[in-house]
Amino acid sequence: MRILIAAVGRAKGPATKLFEEYRNRLDWTVTTREVVEHKKLPPKALMAREAALLLAALPADSGGRLKVVALDESGKSLDSAGFAALIGRWRDQGVGEIAFLIGGADGLGEAARSRADLVLSLGAMTWPHQLVRALLAEQLYRARQILAGHPYHRA
């Protein structure tokens, strides 16, 4: 399984170390692509531009082998076992790559949410987008361990 994390902004700070910790534990290939819009735009225009940049960062979909997950507080909530089960189903259906889209400070533009196969929430609270990468990496690691039958997840 290949994982792409396309995110607005540059990784920095302590959350980056935590992200790397979990990414290095995974036996899945995890690639990050960062996008930045340098023009000063009104919030709605900035969200739209960032969404376009995120979508441009996606790999070409070769016959349905790519699934796109937009992270957004208004999305569907899954527990860890449900998240792992979803990834397992996609894997069993022949999905080779999952791309996760993380928006900027103003949120994720509608074009990115519309393209997504799933809009996923990490909870109702607002998280700094730098920390979202670390939270996602931990949940990916947890999902991998659940799918492998490893006792890391003790729910």
C-alpha cells in the first residue's frame, strides 16, 4: 500500500518529529507533498487555490487504484478499528494508493472535498495542520497493526 499525504504548508516544529516517528514505523510507503500559495488572497479564494494545488499534487489514477481522503472537521468520524477496516477493504479491492488531503489554516476548499472518495474527520475539535500530519501517521500505523493482528491496538 502506498500512502500520499498532500498538505498545505511546510512541515516544521515538534509535530514533524512525531510524524516522522510513526512514518518510519510503517512498512507502507508514505510520501508527502507540500503545497504553498504565496499570494495574499481572501479566505475563500485562498481555500480554492489551495484545493487546486492539492488536487494537482495527486498522482494519476490508473483504473480506480487511487482513493482520495479529504481531512475536514465536517467529515465522517471513524474509530480506529473502522478506519483500519476501510483501508483493509480498499486494499482487498485492489486499491494501490490512498491520498490524504490536509488543508491550510482556513480549511479545505470545496473542489478537494468534492474529489474525495471519503471526507474524514479526526474529531470536532480544530487541530493545527502540522499536528494533523502526526495524528494521521499514528492512525495509519495503528490501522496497519490492526490489519496485521498485532496487539498495539487494545480497544
